[in-house]
Amino acid sequence: MKKFIYTSLFALALVACSKESKDYVTFSGKITNKNSDSVVISNPQFQFNRVIKVDENGMFKDTMNVKGGFYRFFDGKEYATLYLKNGADINMSLDANEFDETINFTGEGSKESAFLAQASLKQEELFGDKELMDLPELDFRAKVSSFVDGFNKNIDAASLDSTFVANQKQSITGLEKYLTKVYNDKQYLAKTLATGKESPKFVDYENHKGNTTSLDDLKGKYVYIDMWATWCQPCKNEIPFLKTVEEKYRKKNIEFVSISVDREKDYETWKKMVTDMELVGVQLYSKGDKTFADAYRVNSIPRFILLDPEGNIVDANAPRPSSPKLIELFESLKM
């Protein structure tokens, strides 16, 4: 009897050790209407990238040694976020034709990934609300607060990994701040930078010819302003279109002004790029002065602004040169 007890205890100890030493996660699943013959699990921060083959029936399976944290799942077309820790055994299923709506997770350690999938759907619904940013301020704040409160209530009730919960609560706080900033900026643009309002000004920006130019120097003409930088690829993508528009309106009552927001270390790069790319119009360097950009709430570039000959705003967020709407706007002004 004593031998049996010792043997049983030894067997239990082996099982316990086996569970503790499981230094991998098992990840499997089935994809209906698959987009690719493989899926990719990645985390650039951890320098982790694993390609998993998907068979003809949409089935896949692999084991991975991971650092606990968030990973990106890519099926060849769309993305989802996973939360992986060694010791987990997660099964995923989805229909690629309805990616977000059909993601489902089961198995040990899957609750965090399942929570992320549901939270993503609700966030997508919030961001898809086209009226959100146009609501009166109290209604906007009430709607966002309701979303955040619901998120926190759900995560507190779900018995999830403590590190995961801490991260998600930090993220939802960041999301609330982001939405509030976007709302405030849009309201500012709609009121302070409305059509007909006097434009904020820049003063004595260095021009490529070695002199200085202020906005007031350009009064008497329409002014189309391009906020850009040499390191900004989307900015550079607009240059050929901008050149075409400049040539088309070369003899019209309009001045094309490009303001570089490059940092001081890129000053010589700016000078060289303007020369090498044969950029025309008024080429200015802001010298690190953010007054004008901040006044227009320039959070991303390229950003285009159109002013009238009196220095008043026509459009604080004007169409890009690559957009047909820019020509429509110019033609409507009968320059």
C-alpha cells in the first residue's frame, strides 16, 4: 500500500513538473475561405516571426516558444491581435470572408485573445460612427465615456491575465485621449479655421533663394501651401502631381508655397532635394518654428492649405494635388 502511495505521488509530481516545464504555446486552427497557404505570427519588438502552413482544408497547427505578450496574426490579407504565453493551447477558427465577425478562440489560455477579438469589433463600431466627431461636446464625451466604462466593466469581469489587463486599461485610456484630441482638433478646424477666417501667419521663414518670406508678403494672390518634409514618402509622392498643377496654373493669380518642417539636422538635405528635384514655387524652411503648424493643428503631413488674396482661409485642409477635387476647387474660384 505504501509503495502504491509513493508511486502515485511520484506520478503526480511528474505531471506537475511537465506542466511547469511546458515552454511553448500550441496554436492551431481552421480558416474557411482562406486567403493564403500560410499564416504569419509576428512581434517585431521580440524579433519574432513564424510562418505556419495552412493545408488545403484550411487547417494549421504549430508549437512556438514565445515571450508572453501581444502578437500579430496575418492571413495574407487581414490582421488580428493575439495574446500568447507559453503553456497555452489555443485553437482559432474564422471565415476569411467575414474576418473580424467570425474569429473565435477556444482552449487553455485563449480568453485574452477572445477578449481582444470582441473589443476590436466594438472599437470598429465606434470608429465607424460617422456622426461621432460632429456631436455636441457633451454628447461626444458621454458616448466615449460609455464606451470606456463598458470596456472596463467587461475586462474586470473576465478573469484575465493581470499583465494583459494592465496593458489593456492603459490602452483604453490612450484611446480616450486620442479620440478627445481628434474631436477637439476637428472642432477647432470647424470654428477657428473656418472658411473666411483670417489665417494664422508665418514670419520670416528662410526661402531657398537665401532670403526670407512671410505670409503677408504673398497677399494679393491665392496661396496654396504644402506642409512637407524630406523624410516623408507620402509628401514626396505628391510632388509630381504638384508640379503638374503648378504648371497648369502658372499664369493664374496663385502662389504655390512649400514649407519644409524638417529638423535642423536635415537642413542641407532639404536644400539639396529642392535643387535636385527642381522644385518650383516658393520653397521655405520653417527653421523648427512650429507656430504656424500648431495653429493649423498639423498632426500629419503632407498637409495642404488654401488661402485667398486677402489672407483669409479658403480651406484649412485642402485637397491634395493628386486629388481631382483640387482642380474642381481651383476652377470654382475663377482665379
